[in-house]
Amino acid sequence: MNDSASSTKSGAYMTLRGTGGAIGRLGNQADTYVEMNLEHKQTWITARRPASK
């Protein structure tokens, strides 16, 4: 962004690198996606009930 009075077109043909092409899945971006696996380990404390008579 700058102080000039010019503008650029935005939309489907605007990418982070400029106006070079359409945004979409081309099948050759192996390093484009991120996979995240989250685990939450929890310990449960159970109370013993007295035996019924």
C-alpha cells in the first residue's frame, strides 16, 4: 500500500504475488496446506460407591 492515486483490480485474478492468475487448486501445491492434530489427554477420577445392602 502506498500514497499514490493508482488502484489495482481485485477478485479471482488477484493473488498474493499480483494479478498473475486465477486462485484455485491446481494440484501442484503440495506445501500449501497445513495439517494440525490436537490431542487432549484427560484423567478421570472415579469415586467408588458403597456396596448396597
